[in-house]
Amino acid sequence: MSPTVTTSSEANGNVSAATARAAAKAAAVAEATGPQPVTMAKALNTALADAMQADSTVLVFGEDVGQLGGVFRITDGLMATFGEQRCFDTPLAESGIVGMAVGMAMNGMRPVIEMQFDAFAYPAFQQIISHVAKMHNRTRGRLKLPLVIRVPYAGGIGGVEHHCDSSESYYAHTPGLKVFTPATVSDAYRMLREAIDSDDPVVFMEAKKLYWSKDQVDLEALRREHDGLSDGGSGTHAQRTEGRAVVARTGTDATLITYGPSVPTAMAAAAAAAEEGRSLEVVDVRSIVPLDDETITASVRKTGRAVVIAEAPGFASISSEIVARIQERCFHYLAAPVRRVTGFDIPYPAPKLEHYYLPSVDRILDAVDDLQWED
Amino acid sequence: MIPANCGYETWFRTILKANSGYRRDGPMTISADHTAAENTDLNAVQADAQEAEVRRKFGISLEAYMLPAHRQIQMVDPEGQLKAREEQGTEAGHEYPLPGDAELVAAFEQLVVGRRVNDQNSALVRQGRMAVYPSSHGQEACQVAAALCLSEGDWLFPTYRDAVAVMARGVDPVEAMTIFRGDWHGGYDPLEHNVGIQCTPLTTQLLHAVGVAHAAKLRGEKTVVLAMCGDGATSEGDFHEALNFAAVFHLPVIFFIQNNKYAISVPLSHQTVAPSLAHKAVGYGMAGERVDGNDLVALLAVLDRAVKLAREGSGPLLVEANTYRMQAHTNADDATRYRAESEVAEWMAKDPISRLKTYLQGRGLLDAEAEARIAEHAEAVAKQLREGLGEDVPVDPQELFRNVFSEPTPQLREQSALLADELSREATTREETAR
């Protein structure tokens, strides 16, 4: 079940209108059987459509998600297929979107809402922190809020300011929120379906630069896999993604632990290290909350060395949490201090400068080199 | 945005245009519409029909309907006298019918109970048996009307100052006070009485009300949702977003503002320079009304009609109740630092209980026997609070982990085990010390 991450060249460039059109066209092509080239955008779109098909209480709303199909086309065609009552545009007000979703979830619906861009979600912070995260607790479990907040996040797309924040730490820091972030096309489908099925609120972080990444994926097989899970999960429980990291590449010398937009970079670094004779294991965290300590710990205990990689500023972040947990659990197995490769503690840089900021293959390999290899 | 070639009169018509397809309500639609209005002949004909509908229903122009009463609706004056119809503050032709006798007597009973609850709780705070209590003393008429205007399946979304309204909806008094005794949860089951948990962050609950109404509407249910907030809260962003969402999606939500003149210490003049809070409604394409918040007769008349209109598909409505917070914000506040005793005394004379009592007695609807029965009821509720809140509820620290998620995460299970270990070691130490 370790997926291959194949990142298309568009993934590192801007999301132009042309690529959006191309993806929309690809999405319109009828699905053939067997593995086909599928973008993450298409996988997410299919997951939404399948969830809406399976359950009439699943609603999709937000800014531009209706007629336009979302600025990233993730909701493309949903309004046409399911009607204006199931997929619709709202006024331009993020707190309103989240607050209304809370009420709808209280009253029998399963809203899946889009925040359009990471930094655009901040007006909704009070609703998310004070209500979405706490409603289950303050009603002693009587009110469940089965809602999914989709947040396109992170950079590497040449976006201007307020369009490239890595905001996952804010959500992960708040008790009561689950935080998922898929890195592969298959996981995008699996995890979004699981998020929608979850009775707990899920902040679903979608790395923008991976939207147009492609993989050979059999969507029909993923659909069957999901249906197997929801039928009581018999037999296929191992396929669950919530709280389960995945070893994306096996290795013996050191572990790279990462998630979301940095997974392809870590995979490339591991491939480059292999050429230099160093065997790196890559762990894709993918479920930030709940975190899979077990998989991370097992890998680091095996290799004895670790580098944690994330695009977000490193200070007080997911990466610092992972390092802390590794120290607590693996101290006696470590041959070197755990290193981090993260974004700098600066506002996300302008397009011309972002390559200085983003974790790169070279920076990861430098960190690996520092892991005290001499006896 | 008002189109350049469009006067106010035309504008009011355009926002009346019936929506196509999305909603399944009757023809009476007074609210904004998320489909852009077009100036075609057909739409003009439809708008004329809507205008005629308003005239038929209210006897006034659409513009007069959208804007609140010039002063406020008051039906019974502070001396308990029923005012002449033409002096009640309504536009001619837009008068409100008097609520029924049985409704008024039932409301009076709740009013007396509400006052007793407020004063009992304040006493319990002073005795250290409750952590805090934001009293609605002086605002009980608003509390009672907000609860009584709704039907069984309707929803109420209260703030932290609305415990009396929560109780009047049928929530157990002790459960309703759970937050104020310092417990970690909201106490009552929101789904049992269709009452949201009393909300501390300002106006966030208005959006939850919008969502509940939206979900109900999508299922074709005729649920009405009443959402409460105060005057200070109208400055919050979620107030704006909630009113706008309710209007755009044409939802049966009544926004009920208790204008009690203060946000802790800050007077209304620092919140807004609008002619009234009810005037804010028209900016969203929604009708606004203002009413004497210490006149339970007028409150019930206005809210009963608002609920009826909303249920018939009018879209959202805003009602501003003009009232006064007679006591400090909470027991932790000192109101003498920011307002004069003379102002408080002035409002004392407008008390909601004495005027309704005088009115009902004058109508022969309240005799000594009924009064005694009502007083007894109020005393019984007070006793229930004293006893219920006096009891030490056993706390289980492990409950802190149980409901963060549907199922505790591995991390929460670890932390729960850590606490359990601490507690068991403490218990052992205690036992050993005892020996």
C-alpha cells in the first residue's frame, strides 16, 4: 500500500487557466476501467461526487464552488449533477460559511465547505475554534458536527501574498479538530471520503501544488475499497487512513518524516540519496490529527536517524511536535539529534523568492549529511 | 448595491422578486434574493403583484413595511393601561392584534417565575454556590416572549444572558444553570428541546440558527428559528454575516435583539449611530421592527406575527426590543462606574411585571387566587434551584477526555491513562496516611 508519488511538471508551476481547463476536460472524460492517469483534483472531485451520490445529506458550499466549480475546479460539475440545493455558492464571508455549516450539521446535514485559500479562512477562526472544535465536548457528545472544512493550502505555485500559507498548525493545536492532508492521488480520494464519513469535524488540508499531480489510479477500485470500509470495515480495515501514517518508501539508514506538499520533495531527496548509496525511509504522516506515533516511532527506531520536513515555519509547528514526540519515544535508539527542514520563520515569500524558502532536495540532503555518520 | 437607474421605490420592489426554482415557499416573499433582479417587463409585473400582496396583507406600502415603526410598538403603557390603537406606534393599517387572554396569563406566570429565577441565582452567586450569573433582571418580558412565540418543533438560539428564555422553553432549571455553576459542559441536551447551548462568543450562534433553518428548509420542514443577541453584539462581524446569509437564502429566522443599552460598560452610542438597531435590517433586504421590550403584550404581538410570517415564507425578520439591564453585567461587574442611579431609577418605573399585572387585573384576568398560585410556582422553581445547585455534583475527571472526539484518539488515551495513574497514586497515599 505504499503509493508512488508522481508529480507532474505543472505541480511546481502556477495554476494557470490553461491547466485548469485541461484538468476540467480530463475530468469530463468518462472513466475507463483499470488504472488511468488521474490528477489529485479529479480524485477529490470524484470523492465529493461519490459522497454526494451515496448520502443525500452531504452538501457542498462555499465561494465560487457552484457554477464555476471552485477556483481550483475541485467542485466542478457538482451543482449541475446534484442541483443548487446540494451544491451552491454563498455570500463572500468565511465565518458565515463555517457558522452556517455548524447549524446545518446540528440539524442532520453533512456539509463539506471550501475556504478557497488558506489565508482566506482566518475570518472563520472563531467559529472553528470556539464552536466546530468544541460542540461535541460541550454537549457531552449529544451534538456531533460531521462537517469537513476543505482548505487549499501551502505554496510552490507562484501565488501572491495571502494565498500560500501553511496554516495546519493552528488547527492541529486545537483539541476537537481532526486534520488530514493527503499527498497522493489515491489518498486524496480515500481521505476525503473518510473525512466526510467521520462524525467528527475534519479540517481537510489540500496542498495546492499537488492538485495537478497525476498518478495511475483505478477510481472504481478506490470506490469499492471505500464501500468495503463503510460496510462495517470488514476485511479491509488496514486501508483506513485516519490516524495512520504510511511508509511511502522503505529504507534503512535514516527516516524522512513529512506530509502534504513536502512529500514529493522528500521522495526526490530519498531517490537522490540512494544514488549516493544512502537508504532513506520516507514516512508520509497524512493524518496530522490523530497522529500515528506508532508508525513514526517504529521507523525511527529502525533507522536511528530522522529528519522532519515541512513547508510551514518551523517555530511551534507540526514539525516541532513530531520532533518532540520522537525524542520522547526514541531517545535511546537515536544515533544523532533529530533535524528539521522547514520553512523559515518569515511571512510566506513572494513568487520570485519562494524557492529560497521551500524545503528543497538539497536542503534535505544537507540535513541528512549532518546526522553524525562518522563513528 | 442600488443600480444607478433605480430609485428606492424600484429597489424595494426588486428585492421582492420571487425566486425561481430554489425555494418552495408561498408567494409572500419579503427578503433579499440571491438571484440578481432584472428589469424586464415580466419582473415589473411580478413586483407589482408583490407590492399588492404587501398592501393586502399589511395595509401599508412595502417601504413602510420594511422600515421599523417610527418610535416603537407599545401596547400597554408603564402604568398598565392599554393604549389606543392609533397610539401604539404602528403605521395606520399595520396594527397588531392583541394576544389572546390565555396566552397573556401564561406569559405573566413565566414572567414572575423568570424574575424569581434571576434573583435566586444572583443570591446563589453571592453565597458562592454558583460561579457567575449574567442576570436578565428587567429583561424578563423579552425572555418570556422569545420562548413563548415559538412552536414545539421550532429552535431557539440563546446567549449567556438568556437562561430564563431557555427555561421557558422547557429546559430543566438546574440543567439550564450548568454553565454558571462552573461545570465543563452546557448541561442540557440541545436536541431534546431544540435549544442551542447558551452562547458566550457574541453572535456566533446567529449563524448556527441560520444553518439549522437552512437544513430544515432543504428538507421542506416549516421550522422557525429565533436567534437572540444584544445591542453590543450588533457590532460583531457574525451579526452582519448571519443576517445577510439568512436574507440571501431566504430563511425563516427571527433575529431578536434585546437592546438593554449596555455592553458591559459601553453604552449603545459607542456601538452605532444608526437611527435604531431595527433599521439595520433594511440593508439586508429584511423587514425590521422595534418594540417596547418591557411590554410583554406588545412583544408577544410582534413576535407572534413575525413567527407566523416566517413560517409562511417571508424570509428572515429582525425585531429590536427596547429594554434595560437593571443590574450589573455579572456579579463581577460594578455598574456604578459607568451609569447614573437616576437612569436606573427611570427604568425601574418601566418594569415589565408591574405593568402586565396591572393590565391583567384591570381586565379581570388575574385574581388573588391566581396570583398566589403563580407565586407558589415561582417559589417552587427557586427551591429547585437552591437544592439542585446546592448539591455537589460528583465529577469524573476522566470525562474530560471522553467527548473531545467521538472516540478518543491514541494520544488522548495516553493522557487519560496518565491522569488515572496520578489519581490512583493519590488515592493510595491518602489511604496510607489515613492508616
